[in-house]
Amino acid sequence: MFKLLRFFKKSDWLIVACILALTIGQVVLELLLPEYLGDMVVLATSNADSSMIWQRGLLMLLFALGIIACAMLIGYCSTTLSNRFAKTLRTQIFNKVNSFSLHEMNKFSVPSLITRTSNDMFQVLQVIMMTMRIGIMSPIMAIGAICKVINMDLSLSIATAVGIVVLVALIMIIFYIAVPKFIILQQKLDKINAVTRESVTGIRVIRANNAENKQSNKFDKVNKELTQTQLFINRVTSALEPGMSLIINLLVVVGVYISSFIISRDPVFVGQMTSFTVYIRIILFSFVLVSMLFVNIPRGKVSAKRINEVLDTKNEIIDGTLDLSIIPDSQKKVGEVIFNHVSFKYPDAKEYILKDITFTATAGQTIAIIGSTGSGKSTLINLIARMYDATDGEVLVDGYNVKDYKLHDLNDKLGFVPQKGFLFSGDVYSNVTFGVQNASDEEVERALKIAKADFVYKEFEDTIHHPIAQGGTNVSGGQRQRISIARAVIKNPEIYIFDDSFSALDYKTDKALRANLARETKNATKFIVSQRIGTIMNADTIIVLEEGNMVGIGTHAELMKKCKVYKEIAYSQLSKEELEVSK
């Protein structure tokens, strides 16, 4: 947990110093009250002047007001500190996750990342709040009260020491039993979040297959496991406070019993007995607060470890240092992509996903990539966008290795459209202009026209200002794809990457959209990943992948003559006559 303190700013440490000073002041006042209470008892029993009693009472009232003021200021400072730290930590996690490669995202999983940024964050902040409020005050107050008791009488000191030892032993035993369960608890939370997310996103599939009971049983299982773990922790920790109360009450009884013998010899000791009783209560209160903190510290420790796992993850994709501004215009290439003996495998994996891929794409060309499911098509184009980095060989864009580029500069060159077009909450305009600034309505309309997104004007009353739900759930899959394509078009990039981006379109719309792209983006390099022969047969170059190997490269006509894999795919989709007709 202490590792997270590296995100504390200088001003945060100043607040910590203020909390410490206020805490010391509050503790001093808290420990003075029993002394003055004992003095009042002695004065009252000895028939002293009433003015002296009133004087002591007034001072006790001022002490109480001082305690309240200190407590309020500590609460204000700790709340300010924890909220500021929460803001900083959330920003750090958000920026770190945004820098993850696809492999790093898959390593943690989305449900786990959600848990770490919500529940784990809450646990850490709760510990910080409690530490600032009671974690500093309670130990100081307990030590101060114990010192006061020890100075009263040897027999009372021995009794107090025995009670404290038993209290500490009780706390240690309970935490020894409960702490290992905190790690399991967070794992169970990850599981229930994963099942919940799965059920929500796959609700249509669940209903279509009448699998509600199956999914419900799956949820009930993980929910039962989580509940059992929580119950075990709560039952163990719930025994702490009653056990502590019993020990302290026994200590009070023993203390009063011992004090009665002392009072028989020294009646003035009745004041110290009164103070002793209050100090024991202070010790009890301090230990209760400390135990509450200790209950949450293991949870916070586990949560902090999980957050640190995210923050300490070494990025696989590192920003390059290439400065494009110093490159003369005469030496700049536009839209060129070269794969030079590129191979790729996931970290720690044995098998390569791609093996020795070599080809060149120049400006204005359309490069199509086809192959069976799992052949490595998406992985190949992800290497261009640096979603992954090549294991062997190099990927060059405009004559420079993609690893040398600053990610911002590389992304400026690319217009990437994934298979599952993702839309953000907002409207059509904000989604189309997501990657550009200050785009006019006319530019948006042009991009939508090229993307064959005419439904925006035919079906939406508000046209480009039609609201879009998060994830684009209020539009169809084909509409999401076309808006996503328009988002890439408006960037006017050097290189377009379409990762099966036409799969949700009917053949008529697919053909018309490709015709628009060929006409409007003729100077740009276009990569098209597709399962449809009809989508890619007119490409300048077609790359055929099979189990990560490039088994064919050429035009449609060339591949129909010399590539067996391509012929099999083609004849499985289209007739011989259709294949001979240019699309």
C-alpha cells in the first residue's frame, strides 16, 4: 500500500502534517479530561471551595470544545486529502489502461479492471480516510492512557499490562484467520463481475437459447461463493469487538477491586480510581478504533496490490522518438507500408501467430487480406497500428519502423475501422468527429455520404445530431459500421485499415460503399480484411493467410490460377460465373 504514496503531492504531505498536529492536540486534551475529572471528585469529597470545582468544570468544558474543533478540522483535512488522492489515482489508472496493448488488456480482463478501478479503489480510499482520522489518533491516545494508568499504582499497572497482552493476542488471532480470506474475496468479486457483464452483454443469446436458468445457476454459484466468503470474514471479525469489550470490562472490575483496598488506606485515591476507569474506557475505545482499521487494512492492502499490478505493468508498446518535423519534405514517403520478414507471437507463447510475412503496399493501392478464421488476418493489420509489436522482422510505414514513431504521429497517419464498430455516448456528429477537431457540418455530411450512411438523413429526425447511446446500442450493427467508417474518412488519413468492417452490410451497400471509397480515397493506401471474396476480388493485391503463413499473394485472377486455398474460399462463396464477373 505504501507504494501508492508515491502519488502524494507536496501539498498532500502538508495536509498530513496538519492532521498530525491537530491529532496530537486532540489527544492531549482527551488525556487531560480524566485528570481534571479525578480532581473534581477529590474536591467534591473533601468539601473544597465550590469555586475551585467550577474552575475545573469550566476548563473541562473548554477542553471538550477544543476536542470537537480538532476533530472537525481533522475530518475536513482527511476528507480533502482522500478526495484529492482519489482523483490523482483514478487519473493514473485511467491513463495506464489507455496505454495498454491488446495483450495487456486481455491479461487483466475487462471485469477485473472494472473491479480494480471501483471496489479496490474504494477499499484503498477507505483505509486512507480511516488512517487519517483514527489511525494516527488511536495509537497515540492508547499509549498515552496506558502511561497514565501505569503511573498510578504498580498493581493497576500489572493488571493493565495483562489486559493489553490479551487484547493484542485476540486481535492477532482473528486477523490471522481472516486476512487470507480477503484475497479470495477480491477474486470472487472479479468472478461475479465477469458473470454479470457476460449476462448483460449476451442477454439476446441467452434468451434466444432459453438459457436463462443455466445462466442464473452460473450466477447463483459465484454469488453463493462470494456470500460464503463475506459471511466467514464478517463472523470472524464480529467476534472482535465483544471480545475486546469483555476484556476491558474485566479489567475495570479488577481495577476497581484493587482500588478499593488502596482507598481504604488513602481516601484521596478515589479521584485516581475515577481517572483509572475513564482511562480504561479510552484504551477500549482506542483499541476498538484500531481494530476497525486493522479489519480494513488487509482489504486495503490486497486492493492496493491489485491496483499496483495495473500501475506497475511494463508497457509492451513504448512511444518512439522519431521527430517528423525535421524530415525534409523531399524525403517523406506517403502511404507506404512494408512488412519485412515479420513474425509474431504473444509473450510467453510457444507458437507464432504470424510467420515470415513480407510484402509492400504503396500509396493508392488496395491491399486485401483473406483467410480462414484464426489465420492471423486481424493480427497482421494490428501490427500496423501497433496494437501489438512484431516479434521478429519489422513493419515500416513511410520508410520508418513503426516502433520509432510517436504513437500520436503514427495514429494520425491511420484511419482504423474495427470489425465491431464502437460508438460513444453522444450524437452522430460527436462520433464521426471523434478523431478530429472543429469539423464543420459539411465535412461530417461528406464523410457520411462516402460511408453510405444515408440512413442518418432518412431515418433520424435530428440527422447528424441524433443521440447515440453508449456502445451504439440504439442503432443496428450495419449502421454502427458505417458511422465508424465515416469517422475514419473524415480524418483523411494516408492509410485506411478496414478490419472486416463491411461484414454487417448487405452486398448492395457493400459494393456501393467500396466504390465510394475507391473514388474518394484513391490516393490513400487501403487495407481490407474480409471473409467475402466479393469484397476483395478487385483489390490491387490480395494476401492469403493460412495458419499464420502467407500462402498466396497477387491479384484475384493470379490467385485463382496458382493458390489452392484462395480457390477453395472463392468457390465456397461464389459460382464460377460470378467469379469471372468484375465487381
